[in-house]
Amino acid sequence: MNRFRRCYPPGMDTSATIRHLQTLMGRLSPGEGPTSIPFLGMVSSAASHRLLSVSLPQSALFFILSGTKTIIHGENRIELKTGQGFLYPARMETIIENRPDRANGRYLALCLVYDEDMVGRVVSERSGPEIRPPLSLEALKTDCDALVGSSLNHLLHMAAASPDNKRLLSLCREELLLLMAERTDCLPLLWDAVSTWSSRCCRLIGMEPGRAWTAEAIAAKLGTSERSLRRHLNEENTSLRSLFREVRLNSGLAMLQTGTATVGETAYRCGYNSASRFAGLFRERFGVSPSQILQYNAVLDQPLAGS
């Protein structure tokens, strides 16, 4: 266990974070959701649900603000409670179970994504020998203390006050990741996951999941040849075809969880001309239909913060 963990006061004030999140949501244009903010994702649900084969194109930090999240990866299983966080390596495929809090009837979680450059900077600034702990769900879980909560609240406040100041928001996110680096030895796992060729491809596709990407265009963006790109992906036991489906379906899941688009709109924005085709592939991957995801959603409102 990291020796710094015990030096910080426990107890993230999730009510304060929810209030900052509500302020941010209130400043978005009608019809917009958290997915309109490139680094932010949110799940707000009034019903328990289970999702199969969930993965993220970039490494991320999860914060549980209400309810519990169970994460299953292979034979490993952990439960995250309100006030806890989780470091999610890019493309780690998991089963997710979200359950609302019994007192207020809501599940609420935030997801902050981090690109390769930012994770690399934070990992390179770590003092001491390079650490590569084995992949363990328990090791990726962390209790969020008051300082981490304050940093997260500051990020949300700046996102509401200065949404177009990309440099400022980048610094706020990096500050939060630096704080997490003091509390866990697992940041190198995020770097290992996000710095692969497949993750780089996923990041590009995820920026525009509805675009008619070609192998040539992706290779050019990554500064390599199409032949070399396919060779790299083959060495990582994957292909562009499988990455397209993975990213587009997971992007669709994120869009549906915000409740800002219909199933048809989501399908189109993720590159599917047929909503029924999208719905079939979606159910095949996640074990639920797109319409069920919309039914699970809950509006983020004031009573949750006061519960």
C-alpha cells in the first residue's frame, strides 16, 4: 500500500460534487449532455442494471457519487461504494453492475478520460523506481479523500465557468491525476493500456465514431503506414474491424446513458445507417437493448444532493 494514503483525511463530500455537477449540467445547451464535454462522462440511473463487455477507448478515472458499482474482470470482482474511485485502464473489457442507493433511489457516477500524453506526463513525474504492479481490480480501487474531492469539484466548477478554456481544464484534470498518483502505485497500468496501437486507434475513432474512417486515414493520423498499422494491430491480437465495432458500440452506450438522443439518433451518430442493426449488435455485446438503457436513466436533480 502506498505510504501516502494514510496522510490524507478520508471522506469525499459527494453532495458538494453533485451540486457542482448540477451547475455544470445547467449551463449546457438544451439537448446537450456530458458527452458534449470531451473528457467527461456521467451515468445517472434509477434502476439496477448489468452490462456485459464494457470497455473504454481511453484510460479513465471513475468516481461513485451515489449507489454502488460492481466490476467483474475474468475471475476478479470488486464493489465500489459511494465516495470511492477506480482507475480504469483503456480497453479493459469488464462486466458492470450498477445499483442505486437505497436511501435516494439513484446511482450516479462520473468518468474522466485521459489521453496518452497526459497519462505519460504524470507517470514520468513520479519519483522513485518504475513500478509495474500486476493487474488487480482491488489495486485499481481507491478511497477518495477530501483533497481529491476538492480537486474534482474545482474541475467541475472550471468546466462550468470556462468551458472553452481547454488549457485550464487540462491543467485541472492533470492536477487530479497527480493526486491519484500519490495514492496508488497503479498509474503505470493506465499508461501501459493507453499507449498501445489499438488504444491509439480507439481514441481516434472515438472522437468521431460516426465518421467513415479508413485504415489509410487512421494510419496517417498516427504517423505510420497502413501496412505498419495493420502489423502492429495484428501483434496486439486485434484488427481495425473489431476496433470499429468496439468503439462505436461503447460510444453508443455512453450517448444513451446521458439520455440526450434517441436510439435512431445514437445509431446514426455512431456510424450505423440502420437503427435495428445497431440495436441488434448492441444487445449482443452488452446483454441489454438500447431502449432499456434509456429506461434506466434518471434526471440529475436537486433532491439527490440533499438526500
